[in-house]
Amino acid sequence: MASLGFANQIRMGAGSNSVAVFPVTGTRPRWRPSRKNRVGFRILASENHAVEEPDLSVSVNGLKMPNPFVIGSGPPGTNYTVMKRAFDEGWGAVIAKTVSLDAAKVVNVTPRYAKLRVGVNGSLKGQIIGWENIELISDRPLETMLKEFKQLKEEYPDRILIASIMEEYDKAAWQELIERVEETGIDAFEINFSCPHGMPERKMGAAVGQDCALLEEVCGWINEKATVPVWAKMTPNITDITQPARVALSTGCEGVSAINTIMSVMGIDLDTLRPEPCVEGYSTPGGYSSKAVHPIALAKVMSIAQMMKKEFGYTDCSLSGIGGVETGGDAAEFILLGASTVQVCTGVMMHGYPLVKKLCTELKDFMKKHNFSSIEDFRGASLDYFTTHTDLVRRQQEAIRERKAVKKGLQSDKDWTGDGFVKETESMVSN
């Protein structure tokens, strides 16, 4: 079972009465949220108008983070050195690159990335708006990764380290992987049900996330064994993302992350007629990320958040937003739609680990502008402003009728007044 690097702490979920007290020795109890006293989204800003520095700290599924910015699973969390750098720079949490039992089956190629820039196809000067990768999960031996997880938790006992895991369709393999990873003292799992490329024939990644029956079975295996919070990472390569999210939460996962990359072909070199990224003249579809996917990610997160709010209660499960985050404003949008944390992966690959300082500063500036003192003050504040097209039509028709009613002016000669005579006259003048 998991070792307790900071065993005597108490972790509390934001807005919840639930607590998990960790004994000095023994196994780590699995945190479960209380289902009492559910509260709705807090829309209003804090009533305290004193000039104070906004508090970026969050508590999610019992995990306390100094800010909501999380290193997303991928190259920025591929080994001890880079994960240590992330903690030193101030990231709220780190999700390591996905691991499996047998890394020998994972063989990456180079080049494995391709960029989409603003401007003419193939331009090397335009701003990067899209990024494709054909990279697989970690190709490092599991034993090496486990050793580094343990070392990180010993050196940073008060920081949150989340292990991303993925396995083949085999209960014993999944549960062995969970047990071995938990022994390092990691704080939570993120389950990779969403990688759009590589190893679908082994029922890994999106091959599970796109099949709700398969997902339900695998989530059952995972939650039967895991004793720390579990987040299920959702694939956007599906018609209705709320369906797998619902299955994951119903089978015991404490949270969901969305979205992983979008299946894509970055482009064709119009000189060589070969696809990109080009490996020995050939390529394969890969995962699309960066700024261009941000609107798509917002829509998917909005759908999941609406479902979660309606069916699971606001404080009973968590949502981690992912997709094209490069500014504090990008992050604020995810939080306004109900996300508790915001993950960044491609952004770090483009701008480096110090990006977190810029993100924190810009998010605080947004909060100061609206007089928000904490993340919870505005989490989900924009969610209720989404409705159906039919309802938009109804609302607009009502507004038009009200505006016309105002322009009609007085209904009868008896309504004229001396004090308001000029305005009453103007109210009946045709524009």
C-alpha cells in the first residue's frame, strides 16, 4: 500500500465537510467526499472589498495545492529532473508522463512533433497555434519511474504528485500497476483513457475511453484497488463526452480530466507531398493540442460540468480543464466553466516551466478586476449562462417585445405629467 510521506496531515475538499485524517502509520485511507449539504455554484464576488492579494490555493479531492496550475501528463513530467524543476518553479501539482508495466513495448520515433503556424502553410515565422504529436507513453522502465516518484515525494512531501497510468485490457495488470505505483507515496492517479494514437490494438488509451462498456469494467477494476483519488482523463474523439465521464464517476472515480488531444493530421508538405511529422517518408495520425483546440476544450468541459452539477453535485467530484492554456485568462475560462484545476502540457513545451509565474500573475489580475478573493468565488460562474437555441430565440423575442413596449410611450392622455412632459413626448417619437 501507499507509503505516507506526510502522514499526519488532514486534507479537506473545498466546500465540503469531508475530511480524511492520515494516521502516522498504516495505509492511506481513500478520500471520499461527503454528500451532505451540497451547495450550488458560487456566482457572486466576495463582499469583502478590502484590497487583498487573491488566494490561488485550491483543495481538490482532499489534495491541497498552492495554485490550480497542474503540469499535464506528457514530456514536461517525463523524469525526476523535469518534475523537480516544475515543483521548484511553483506549479500546483505535477502529473507524470503515463507509465505501464512493460515499457519495452513502447518505442517512440523522431521527429514526433509538428507545428501549425498562423499564415502561409509551411511558414516558419507565424505564431504557433497548433501542435501535433505522435508520441507514445513513457518508454522508461517502470522501476526507474517508481524510484523517481518515491524520491520526489521524499523531497517534496507537501507537494502533489499524480501518476498517470495506462494498461492493457487485463484486470491483474491494472491492479498490479496500481499497487506498485501507490507504494511510492503518490497522491492520486490520472487514468489515461484518452490517448488518441498508438496501441489501440491492445485496448489502451482512447480505445477504452470511447467504449463505455469497456470503460465501466476497467474503472471497476481500478477503483476496487486504488486507495487514493482517481481522475479519469477523457478523450474528445467521441460524439458525447458526457457519457464516458458519467460512467467514470458512477464507478467510483473522484474526478475527470478533459480534454486529451484531438485526432489529427497536421498537414502535407506541398513540395515533397509527404505528411507531417515525416518519419522515413511516412507518418501516422496524432494528437492535436495548443491554442487552436482551446474553444473545443471549453465546449467539452462545459458539457461535463453541466452533467456533473446536475447528476453528481458540485462538491462531490472534481473537474480538471485541459486545452490550449497559455495565459491566465485561458485558465480563468476553464474555472468559470467549473474546473477546479487547469492542466498545461504543450504550453510548457513552448514557453518553459517559468510559465507558471505568468499564469499566476494574470489569473490574480483577473480576480482583482472582479473582486474575487478565491478560486471558489468564481468557479462555475459562467456555467448557468449556457442554454438551448430554442431558449435563446424565446429570450430574444421577449426582449424585443419589451423594447417595443417601452417605445410605445403613454397609453392614454390621462398619463401625461407636467414634470416628465418632455421625456414622455420623446418616448413616442419615431426614430
